[in-house]
Amino acid sequence: MIPAQFEYIAPSTVDEAVAALAAAGEDAKVLGGGQSLLPVLRMRMADPSTIVDVGRIPEMRGVREDGDKLVVGAMTTHHEVQRDPLIRQHAELISLATRTVADPQVRHRGTFGGSLAHADPAGDLPAPALALDAEMVIAGPSGRRTVPASEFFVDYFTTALEPTDLLVEVRMPKWTGWNAHYEKFNRVAQAWSIVGVAAAVRVSGGAIAEARIALTNMGATPIRAMGVEQALVGQQATADAVREAARHATEGTSATGDSSADADYREHLAEVLTGRAVLAAAGG
């Protein structure tokens, strides 16, 4: 289908983009990589009056260090994030999860910030962002504010972004020396996750000293598996110990059923995949 008519604006600065969004109000949509927005425009599931294309804003691209933080521009593509040496060194979990997003064509066009702002429960990047304590820097008419990942994801396809807001960059601590793995289950290649598990662990003397675990598609938003994290601390990275800790994976979740899997099956997957992800991260 052909999209409905809209006004197209391509600002060159964040301030220009925010001003354009404020002028258009709730009828505006932000165009990042376009991998989520363009399909719904073509099917006329969305008919915004204005499209604000932020792809020409240099400030919103690239990865850099800022003291003990990593900063990822919201318009940095998945391909760039996956290959970036700073991400691989200090936030390996992000690189590994990004590798599973869709296919190479989508990864060359889709963006890190766009995926987070889209907030699809089956998307692969919100859970790693939550596990690694990412913070979202948001620009709006009143200035900039920073929102932690734990507060950014609100509901299905809903975030803390207001209609006149723009996600500018993502900041996260450096997790140097932590091992990581992203385990994803899907029925066919390139499909959304039925369930995914983001795991980062710090191993010391053969035992797990710290763990960060977050789940994909086990609720309306990504969920920290804190019961698993607590059960892992001090445990040897053995299959039996990890499987026992993984029994806590469904605590605090709200899995739902759909055409891909029912709730019980998702809960089973969460336990199994958590065990696999932690063992892989710990080198077991």
C-alpha cells in the first residue's frame, strides 16, 4: 500500500528536531532507521501528519567514552554497534544481542536508539540495556533529561518518551571484564524472539561473583531476573548450580500466549534459556 501524505522534515541538529516535533505535536513521528516505522506507514496502521527524519544529525551517531561511561548515539546503526571495539570491550552483551537482530540488511539500516524507542517486548535490545543499567538521554522542549532503563520501558510499545521528545543517546557503565551471552529462541530465521535471555556475569576463582540477567518477551517490558542473579552469587559455574538458579527465572514475569507460544511454554523456555545463557557467559 501507499502511505498517506505527510510533511517531511530533515533537521540537522537536535534542537531543530525537537522544535519540529513540538510544532507538529502528537501527529508527528520520528524516523530513525525506518525498519519499524516504514512498514506501518505502508500498511496505513499509522498516518502521521509530519515525519521528522533525524538521520542527518551528526550528534546522534557513533560510540564514545565519557569517563567511566560508554555513550552510544541513538542513530548508531546495529551494524556499527555490533562491530565497535569499545562496545566489544566494555559492553559485550550489547554486541552479542545486536548480532541476533533480524538480518544484515536490517542491521545496516536499523538503529540502536530506534529499537529501544520502539519498545517491542520481543525486541532483542531492551533486555540487554536493562541488564547493563543503561540510561536514556532524552531531549524535549524543556531541555534534556536522563531516564534509567528501569523507568524508560513503560508498557507494550510504550516508553517514557513524550510525543515531542527525542532519544538522543544511551549511556551505560563500562562492564569491563564481565563475560556475556544472549540466548534467543525463535521458530524461524530472522523472527522476533519468542523468549530471549541477556546474561552478564563476573567470574572470580571459578565462582560467579556477580550476575546481571534480563528477559525478553516475558512481559510487556524487559524484566530483570533478580531471583536468578541472587541465586547465582557465590555458586560455582557448574551446570547443576546454574540450572538450579535458573528455576527462579519466571519470578516476577507475566508471560502471555500467542500464535508462537502459550504462557507455560514461554515460562519453560525462560528457565532453559537462562541456564544456557549463564553457562555460556561463565564459560561452562
